[in-house]
Amino acid sequence: MMSAIVTTDLPRGKVSNRIRLGVLLPTIIVGIPLIVFVLYPLVQILGRSFSTRDGFGFGNYAAMLGNERFVRITYNSVDMTLTSTVLAVVLAYVFAYAIQRSTLPARGLFRMIAVLPLFAPSLVQAQGLVLLFGRNGIINRTFGLGIDIYGYWGIVIASVLYVFPYAFLILSAALAVADARLYESAQMLGASKWRAFRTVTLPATRYGIAAAVFVCFTLVITDFGNPMVIGGDYTVLASEVYNQVIGQANFEMGSVIGMVLLIPAAIAAITEKYISARQHALISEQSKPLIPRPDRTRDTLLGLVVGMISVAIVAVMAVVVFASFVHLWPYRMDFSLRHYAFDVQNGIQPLWNSIWISLMAAGVGVVVVTAAAYVVEKFASPATRLLYFLAILPAAVPGMVLGLGYILAFNNPSNPVYAIYGTLFIIAVANVYYYHAQGFLISSTSMKQISNRFDEASATLGGGRFHTFVKVTLPLMLPTIVGVAVFFFMRSMVTLSAVIFLVTPHTQVAAVSVLYLQDRGATNQAAAFSVCIVATVVVALLAARLLLNIFGYRKMPLIR
Amino acid sequence: MTLVISHVTKRFGQMVALDDISLSIDSGEFICFLGPSGCGKTTLLRVIAGLEQVEQGSVLFEGRDLAEIPARKRNFGVVFQSYSLFPNMSAARNVGYGLECHGWPRAEIDARVQEMLRVVALSEHARKLPSQLSGGQQQRVALARALATNPRMLLLDEPLSALDAKVRKNLRIEIRELQRRLGITTIMVTHDQEEALAMADRIVVIEAGRIVQVGNAHQLYERPASRFVAEFIGRMNVLPVSAAAGKILLAGYPVGCEERTAGEAPRLIGIRPENVCVVTEEATDANGAIPARIRSTVYLGNIAEIVLSVGKGHEQEIVAEVPGHALRAISEAPSIAVRLPADAVKVLE
């Protein structure tokens, strides 16, 4: 058995058509958890969406399509999402352009500000906007205004701020690579700066723009935290799933809306994967890096836009921090630490739960995605494509849909997974599989860069596959492993959508506490929880950065 | 015979990489697989190393079929083209890696690593990472790593191709001396004919997955088995000829050929540029020369290259190599001719 695994006839040309168990077995071992924790819950949702009182059929879908309210909600969702996406991508493009292609001062600082929202629970934007512009908002009260932030524009602004860092990271990467020779020729041919931008920069970044559009679209249409807090009477699909499932325990309707949400998210995710695969081919090896030259007019204009966006991002988060430290918003604005006593229902337990879950998700996530990437890279078989598909499938699944799938699949004593249902661990598992696609892609990109030659060299020196993995592959992957762990930790700390259906009073997490407290009007405590989440994420990031720097991996990016 | 390869065939999809290869190698021999890129020489080496499986044929090492022994149990030292040093390990740990795998005790590993680093003159670089070493040093670490476990055979895949010319020439000598001293059977893959001629006891010339000739440097240079070998090793004037009345005719002039067997009617003959005699006299039937005209000349100091054309109508081009000092007399001569010595003319087809 062992010898079948350790022979090193790694496919160099075509895969031999003899499929041996030694090659297939790892694929099966890695594939089974993906089937159990991704595919099976999705199948459950699909099944439930078709189950009606009169048996299997399209009854639920028909009822939904015939329902005027539902049609309006769908329209609301699409309308709000499109507006948010366009705004976010345009603003992020200008911001990323300023960072990559201008001589604006303090670009490093602005870059940090741009990714700031990633450190906070996804509803912090709505939280901050309510504190600023809500009925008791500081702006309305100070200036005696009657701005009504609840509703369409509230959701749009919150969503734009929420997805801004994702769009920024994608566009920043697209703008980071540029071939100076193209700009030189454009200049030699007498093209104006605007013309050079239109004919060189925009086309070169079109895949980045498209990818950013699809990523933002998916994130906004599936986000429910912000609409819950700031939506007012404006209902969208994501909040409707929550209402149906939590409010009315109507799993059938919840499943139907989940399926409806899955479709645009899946289309967007697939298109994005297809597009980003093309991004890389644009720059050739002879390319000359572009070094931006000072230009006062350009830099002043960009500085204004970047400044305004930065103020918005910082203001929304700063007001949350501020609110967490005042006695009683907005009536007694004197300094107080009393909200950090957490004398609410579960006390500070949700924060500890979040930290435990995030640590578990980081640990399990690293093992799961590294194993998947390793098997996809090193054990090529006809099943590899299927495994790859399963590994990136979660990118197309909204968090709430996955969470709902977990209820339907595992809240059932006859399912073995029921043993961990209702524990912190199932929440960690949900986070691992919700973010599986990104973790897997980070891991497999890094593994691709580790040449197969090392395996061959090791084999000729007498090293078995396991020995090679432990002594060679793993040490070379170390910085990536830290990066993947940080990624899972960060996302698990701030996510709301994947866990909302899985928390119980005992396993409540900090991000959900923020939602509940905000919902109850306990604004100050909600703010304090948000601040604790941000602080935890920042501490974890700094610790990982320090660790990597000590081992000499200064260039390994941690924020993705 | 240490290594016996018989009727080995290997395909990658539709492409036949190795086509019915048979070859025997003696203990202690230094063998070069020589051929252009893509000819299958590296694939053959990888088959021997156990990194590729074959569809047909067998490879026997000291009488045992290698098919049943995985790469890691063969104990063949392999040096890869890009060295494949483990980037996370120091030079010393790289050299000790194979010993660890073979379960040597710690103390013996340390002693052996020091010994091997001394052999390749890298003792003072033991703690450096591969990225901190020069190309030549990395190459020597790779060699030390491959030899540390006392392998039963040494396999080198284009070991010198990534190095600059000067380092390459020094390492050629070092590798050859080390191989002689250890008496280890060695196979080296190369596309550089000069390297093969300088290092190998025997050269195996491979073209399109087939062995076209096996021999030492002299045999390959003096008696190339085909036009491919003739052109691949050294330079060769390849000349189409016709046969009439038992004579070989080049552009209508008779050419003598000792190599020719009776009754053979060659279509292509070859002669190396240094064997072409350029004479500054009129060609006559008596001197057996062929009238020629100078097309161009290149003076290279010790030698000069002259491109000549012979014949009328469809002219033949012949390159001749003459001593540098003779160039002036030849270029100024009123008429010149070439003589192709019968013992230097090869039958190619």
C-alpha cells in the first residue's frame, strides 16, 4: 500500500490512464469533508425549496413569484446592489489609482485606511452611520437637521463602505502592474494624459474592474447585517431570508429565497474566477515598471477624493469607538468605561466565543485548505477537477445560504455531524467552508510556486512523500500558512452571515451580539463589542506580522 | 555490465519520447547522452532514475529489474539541471538530507557532510543557504548532496548548462576527476557536444527518441554514422554527389573515398573543413583537384575560414579551414582549387 503512494511518477506530460488507489485515496480523503460540509447542505436547501405540503414541486417558487411583496423585495435588492456596486468600484478605482499612480503624500497611511473596514464586523458601517445620521445621530442633533438615513441610501452608503476594501485590493493589484513603455509610446505619439488613461490604463485594468464589480455585487446582495440595522422599511432579499427563518421559522420560504440569492452570487463568482484567470497574461517579462511623476493638478484632485473617502471610512468607525466610551449616547456624552463591563445577557462571553471560533477556524482552515491544495497539486487524477470545483464552490455560496444549509443538514439527530451541532466547533467549521475558496486559492498559488523538482530531488535521495512534505514542502509553505491562518481568523472574527443561523444563546459570537444589541437599542454596548472585535483583529494581525518579520518574510501580504 | 537497458519505449500522449532504446553501460564508465533539446535524452535519464515509468522494455541494474524499485530506494545520486537544492536548508543540511533519509546516525551524518563539503571545496560555506551561494557553488553542493550517500550510480542532467563559460570549463574537469577518483558509474545528459567530447568515455548520440550512434569521441568525430551525427558533432561539409561508372562525382569532378565499400553508390558525402585542402594552382586531371572560387573569407587569427564554391551551373558550397598565415597567399592567387583527401571523405547516405 505505502509503496503505491510513494512512487514518484509525477505526471509530466499526460496523466497515465491507469488510475491507482494510491493516487485516488488522498483525493477521496480530502473530498469527503467538502461534500459533507459544502455540497450536502446545498443539496438540502435545494430539496427543501421544492418541498411543499402537497409533496415535491415548484409550489414555493410559484407562490413567491406570484407574491407582489417578494417581487418588490427582489427589485429592491437588485436596485440597491447595482447602485452600491457602481459607486464602490468607481470610488475604489480612483482611490487605488491615487495610491498606485500618483505622488500623493502619505500613500501608505491611505492604503491602511482603505482596508480598515476589513477589521470590523460587517455591520459596523450601518452602526456608524446610525450614530452619525440616525434619529439620535450626532450630526442631526448638533445641526438640528432632519436627515433620515434609514432606507435605500442608508443601505447603499453602508454597503459601499463595507465592500470598499475588497474593490480597492483588487483594483490596486490591477493598477500596480503597468508597462511604462506603453505610456512612453503614448506620450511620444502626442496623446494627452486623459487620452493615455482611456487608451492604455483603462483597457489594461478592465479585468480588474470586472472582477471588482462581481465581487462587490456578490458581497452586497448577500449582506444582511447592514440592511438589518439601517434598512428601515426597505427590505432586501438577504434580510428577508433572516425574517423568514428566524422570525417565522419558515424554512421552505427561506430556502427558496436562498436559492434565488445563490443564482446571481454563483454567476458573479464564476465570472469573476474566469476573468481573474486572464488578468495575469497582460504583462510581459520585458515590461518596464512605471514610476509616477509629480503632477500638481492631478495629485490635488486625487487628494481631494481620497481625503473625502478616507474621512468617511474613518468617521464611521471613529464614531463607533467614540460611542463605546460615552456614558449614554446621545444624552450624556461624558467619558465612561461602563460599556466595557458588558453587563448584558451573556457578558463578554460572545467575544471569547468569537476568539475561540476564530482560532479553531484558523487551525482547521489551514489544515483543510493546505491538504486540498496539496492533493490537487500533487495527486493528479481524473477526480482532480472535481475536487478543485468543490474547493472553490463556496465562493459562489452566500454565507446565509450555507448557514441555512447547515441547519437543514445537521440539525437532525440521525446525522453524525449532529454531535457537534450547537457547539462552537460547528460555527468554526461553517467559517472554514464559507471562506474555503479564498484560503484554498492562496494555498494552491503558493504551492504551485514550489517546484515539483524538489519532490523529485527528495525522492532520488531516498525521501518518502511524507518525509518530503514535512521537511521540504511544509517549511517552504510556512509564510503562506501563517497568511492563511490570519485570513481565516480575521474573517471569522467579523463575519455575521455564515454564523447567524448557527449561534445559540450559549455559542453567541461577538458580531451577532453587535446586531442584537443594536437592534435592542443598546447602542453603546453594541459599539463596545465592535471595538473589541477590531482590537482583537488588529492584535492578531500585528502578532502575525511580527512573527513573519522575525523569520524574514517581510513581503508576505496579510490583508486580503 | 552494470546497467542494461533493453527495448525501452516511452510515450507522452501521442508523442514518442523514447523509441526502442537498448544500451549497456559498464561499471565505472562515464557516459554522455548527447542530442538536441527534446530528443529524449533527459527522459531516458529520468527513466533510469525512476522518475518516469516506461510502457515497454526493461532497465536492469546489476541484474535486478528496476521497475520494481521506486526512485527513493534505488540510491542513485541525481544532479538536476536547476540543482533543486532545498531553498530552506543550508548547504550542509542539503548535503545531509539523503543521509537522514537513509537513517544514518547523527554523528556519522555530520562527519560525512563535512567530508563531502571538503571534497567540493565548500567547507567554509556550510551554513549558507542556496540563495547565498553562486551558481558554481550551488552546483557543487548539488554534486556533494548526490554523492553523500555513496550512490551506486551518478546521474547528471545538464549539470553545467546554467553556468557561465569559465566556471563551466573548470567544473568539467572537477567532475571528471571526482568521478575517476570515486570510480562511480556516471551518466551525464548534455546538448553541448564539446562538453560530451571533453568528459565522456563513451557518448550516446540520441535523435528523436532513438540512439543513432554510440562511441568514444574519436569514433564519433572520425566515423560519424549519419549525417545527423556528422553535423551535430563538429562541423561537416555535406555534399550531394552522383555516382557514375563506379566513380563518385561532385559537381562533375571525381572524388576519392576510402570508406566506400565496393558497389555502394553514395548520395551524400561529408568532409570536415579542416580536411579540405586549398591549393593555389590550376586544377588538372593529374593533380585530381577541383577548380574553386572564393566567396568569402573570415580571418580568425590562428586559422582562417574560406567559403568556396565549386562546379558550374548548380554550384556547391564548401567551407575550408586553413592556417591563418596562409590566407593572404590563397586570396591573392590567380586561380585556386580544392582537393578532398580520399581518407577524409565520409559516406553519409
